[in-house]
Amino acid sequence: MGGIGSHPDDVAHMKRTADRRFGAAYQWPVLGAGRSQMPIASVPAAQGGNVRVGREDSLWGGPGRLARGNADQVHRVRGIVEGLGLEIASPDEARAMLALKGRNEVGFAPTAVDAPRAPGRSLGSAGCSRAEGRSRRSSNVGP
């Protein structure tokens, strides 16, 4: 659907447009860039959409500081989603919602993601989505 502004009204406009064009047959992901990442993440989560966070979209970790990694942002958005009374999906649940095979079911050559990494290190991005009244978390990290 393209990029939009970082105001909740812009997100609502995007959802209304998608509803008109696709009915109920779509997944609705939203990401906010920069310092708008977390405020915008709350809007689709509350309205039944999917949330994506990660340092590829925002380095902001709070007033005057940078996020240390994707895990910081995932932890923060998880708090938002759970604060709305929603549950977080497992990677397997998210793959099922999005009709994805998972890394073990595709013939891709090994990449840096497959290489061993130090404990506490995170690769990739994560998102939350809501289906059937439950918010779901997905991650492109791990099998």
C-alpha cells in the first residue's frame, strides 16, 4: 500500500482504504520509522493489524538514546501489545497465519543468519499481528 505519514489518522486512512479494496482477505502490517515507531505500533495492534519493529526501521531507543538492538524494540512493542490485553504468537503460529514454510522447508543456501552467534545477539526483525482477537508475534529469526 506504500508509505504514509506517522499520525494515527494516516494509519486509519490506510486501513479504511485496504478494507474497501480487499475486504477481510488481507494481512495488515504497519511499521513506524524513527521515533514514531512505538506510538504508531499501538494503532494497528489495537485495530486488529500486524506490527513490525526493528532497527532497520528505527534506531530510536527512547529520548536521547539509541536502541541497543532489535530485542529492545521487540520487548517494548510486546509490552504495548500485552498492555492492550492481546497475546503474542509463537514463530510457528505466525508462519501459519502468513502461510510461510519456514527456513527448514525451503532450499535456500546457508547465510549469515545460519552461522553461530554469540549469546544475546539478535538478527532480523520481528512483528506482532492480531488475528481472531489475539495479537501474534512473528520473527524472521530462527527456523
